[in-house]
Amino acid sequence: MFGLRAKSKIHIQRSRRIKGSDVEGKISLKNVAQDAGVSLSTASHVLNGTAPISVEVRNRVLSSARRLGYLEKRKSRATIATLRTILLAVTSDAAPHSDINLVSWTMLSGLRQECERRSIRLVPFVSGGNRIDAAEVRRMAQSENVDGIVILNDDRPELIRALAASRTPLVVLNGEDPSMLVDTVTGENRFGARQGIEHLLSLGHRRILHLTWKGRTTIRRRYDGYADAHLAAGLSVSPELIVEAEGYEPHQGEQAMRGLIAGDPSLRGATAIFCAADNLALGCLRALSSSGFRIPEDISILGFDDIMPGEFTSPPLSTIQLPSDRLGGAAVGLLEQRLIANDPLRPAHRLELGCKLVLRGSIAPPRD
């Protein structure tokens, strides 16, 4: 008993000393070692992985480092030391802040906030048209002496090859690189779409129309998820249920649906429509409502992205939520990891954040 009381007394005194250091903002490795009851060298070996340490001692040191805030402080220092300036390249059509660019702007806002939190300078570069100029990006990256590059949306193979050759760490935000030359971060578009279609199938829908457009790789993944869900249920994917709009804007979705309704008021027998983006779904809702369709009584509508206007449609739009606000921060994290690793042989990382189904009022079982 005396031994236990003595140990408790020593721990309390040690904690008080550590607490005083924390208030002063001077938590160091020595404080961690003191709190964990190990030598300075042992604490150093644990945190740097430079020697074999028992599991019990390792857990004790890590617990102290985490509780005292030393791990977060160390991570912050590493970030500031390695990642100082990022070049953000976007196309001119993605740059304007408008209702049709809400997804891109949410990603950009998340990236900006993460850079502000970490005191990283963000250098914007807007490329003319709907394609990013690789030569201009390389020139600006060199003149600004950036530590990394983030490309928004544009995942063309020729652009990726050209920028990968420059050796500056690069992350494609909201895009994919099948060649795996560079790091990429995006939402889990394929599984997200599959989750939504599986829900429609579980309600009894068997003819689900897919309204899409010839978009980027991420949009094609949403078709893949649509097809996966059908195949998993033992159903074939009917080409006549794939409707392509001219683009992703609401008026283009409305135009595509008006054309379909004019040619076939039965909507090819569909009882539900899966739109590859909420923007298309907004136009789809307008076309159907103005043509006398009741939603969801006559037909169910499912979107993808979860932009704010979808919450205020009549009825509110059911959708698959893309974690747009988290993608920018994840891109910064990938750049940080590559710089800290300092390994030219490090494989490209493909990071996908999970999507989730958000049910509102636009979905119901099909009518008998």
C-alpha cells in the first residue's frame, strides 16, 4: 500500500510539473518521458522507431505524448517545415462562384481553410477554357517555388503525364489517374452510386433510368455503381434506360428530360431516375413537374452530390452525399505525406472518401 501511495504521489507531482509546462506552451520530449516514467532516450526511440521497445512501454509513451499534445505539436511542426506553398490549378469554368459550381466551390473552400489552419500559402492559377495548361502550371510552379500542386477536376492522361514529369508533388482533387503516376483524392463515387441504386431496388424498382452526361472519370464511376447494383441483383443494364444530357447544368438536365417525355411519355417504363449529379436532378424535377408527373407518387428521383438547393426542392431531393468539404484537406494531407516521406520510389496513393445515402422526400416504392 505504501508503495502504491508513493507512486501515486510521484505521478501527481510529475503531472503538476507537466501541467505547468503545458500552460507555458513548452511541452517537449523530456516532458513526455517524464510523464511516461521512462528515460529520454527510450521516449525518443518510441517516437522515432529507432529501437525495439516493449509494447507496454511503447503504449505508455504514446499515450503520454498524445495526452500532452506533443504528437499534434510535432505533426504541426513537420507540416510547416515541409509544406509551405501550394499551387492550386483550376479551369475558368470551375472558378466562378455560382449555383452550378457548388460542389467545386465547397472543395475549394475546404482546401483554403486547411491551408489557413496550417499557415500554408495557397497560390491560385486559373487556366482559360475547360482544360488546364500543363506548361503554364509548370512555369508558375517554378516561379512561385511551390512545394506541391493541386489540380481540381481535370484528370486528362496527357495533363497528368506532363505534370508528373516535373517531379513536383502533385495531387489530383476530384479526379482519378488509372496510370497511377500521381496521388489522387475523390469521393467513393462507384460504391456511393451502388448504395443508392440498391436502395431503389430494395423498394421494388426494377426499371431505373440513369440521367448522366459525358463527364470526367468520376462521373463514369457513378454509372459503374449503377451497373454494379443491377448485376448484383441479377438484373441486366438496359441501354435504353441511359439518357445523356449535353452537360451537367440544370437547364441541360431539364432539356434532356423534356426531349424524353416528348418522345415517350411513359419514360420507357421507368419508375425511378438516378441522376449523376444534383444539378441534373434539379432540371429533371422541373421537367417532370411541369409535365404533370407527381414525385415520388409517379416516379422517384435520386441525385448525387448533396448540394444545398436540393434541400429546398418540392419535394426535397434524396441524394448521395459527396464529402466535398473534406476532399481539399485530404489533398493537403497527401502532399504532406509525400514530402515527409521524401521517397522517389513511393507508389502513388489513391484516396477515396466514403459517400452516404441521404433520404428526403423524392423517393418512394413504385406504384403497383
